[in-house]
Amino acid sequence: MSKKRLLIVTQELSPYTEDTLISELAGKLPLYLNEKGYEIRILMPKFGSINERRHRLHEVVRLSGMNIIVDDDDYPLIIKVASLPGARLQVYFLDNDEFFKRKSMFTDDDGNAYTDNTDRMVFFCKGVIETVRKFGWSPDVIHCHGWMTSLIPAFIRSGYKNDPVFSSSTLVYTAYPHEMDNALQATFMDKALISHIEKEDLEGYFTNDQLLVDKGAMQFSDAVVKGSAELSEDVLKEIEKNGKPILDFSEENYPASHAEFYKQLLAQIATS
């Protein structure tokens, strides 16, 4: 039986970014699932705070050189790679000086969200999809962690719905606590539009004209994971309403519960 292919897309990952709930939990998954026989690839932004020398990052020339269009502007995508400590796994970092050179990930020195966070999110999400296409590697499961990955489910299910690389992929989205919706709202609808996606496709990201990126991501995903015991009431309501399989938060049993969750999802697909 061939190995199942798991693509983990995360905005943060230990030990490369500061210790946060997302970086710690997303960092546990590949180590555990690698031991369970999964073929795993991990993609994340190459933030300026990531020390390239310490973590031994180097550019993957065969993957670099693509241009990603955001709001009619072209931005070069550079792909770097490093080996995840403690496992024979590669982490691919998506880099661009315009978006990721700054040292702080999402906010300035005063704690204000960067005004171009929507552009950065669109660049990253499109860059992830184009990188996987360049791999020529079809994931059985694509697991997205955090608000910065929230457009990937919509892009795959709408803009890339006819792409054979993703035609058999099961999409899982983990929602974590964050406060980015208000900061993203003003530019979200215009910036997130890509080829083969209409405004109607993005309406699921809004509730009563209020942006809720987790809601849209969950709508286009096949299953949802609660990434914290402290999700907002709005997100919890949407999780319960969307009718998708749900994995409750369990920090103690985190990796093992995910392995069982993936197994159940893939088994359902195999019998459907």
C-alpha cells in the first residue's frame, strides 16, 4: 500500500518562528505522522525573523523563478528549503522581499496590523498552490493552519477546481484565535480575486458584511479542526453550522487524534 501524501501549510512552525500555539501544534504533526508512514511536505512563509544560517536554509533553484500576480502586480517567488530537526522532512519556505523581509510577522512595532497583510496572504496562498503544482505531487490531504492560509481552500475548490494535482485532495482547515478580520476587510474582496474566481465565490467569507476568514475557509474545506479551546463565539457558531466533520481541540492527544481523523476522512472517501 502506497504512503498517503500529506501537505501541511502553516503560517508559523516551530522551531523557525516564535513559540505560539500555531507554531507548537503545527510543529508536532509532521514529526508524529512521519513515524506513521505519511509522505509529508511542509510549506510556510519565509519571514525575516527566520535565521537562514542557523536553520541552514538554501534556495531551490528549480522551484524558484515564478511570478505571482497580486492585484495586477507581479511579484517574484523564491523557494528555500531546510530539513526539519528531528526528522527527515523538508520544509519549503516561500519568500519575497516585498512581503516577508520585515522582522515582525503580522504587525508593526506598535502592534498595528500591516496594511498589506491581504496582499501577503494572497501571495502566500497562490504561491503555495503554484509550488505544489510545480512539485507535480498530488496530496491526499491538504491541512491548512491559520488565517494566512484561509484562501487556499477557496482557490483550490474554485480557481483550480479542474487541476488534476488537487482533484483527489481532502482539505482540512484548522481555525486558531486571531484578530485579523477587521484589518483585512477593506481590501479582502478585491485583492483575493484571482483567475476563475468571482466575487460570488468569496461571499462565504462574510457574515452580515463582516469578514470572517475562518468561515470561508471552512466552507470550502472537507473537514474542520478546532485549534484552540478559546475560539471566538462567531467562529464556533460557524463550525457547528457548516456540517463538516469536526475534530475538537485536544492539546494532550494532538498528533494521535489527527492521525485518526485523517484515517477516518480518507476511509469515507474510499467508500463514497
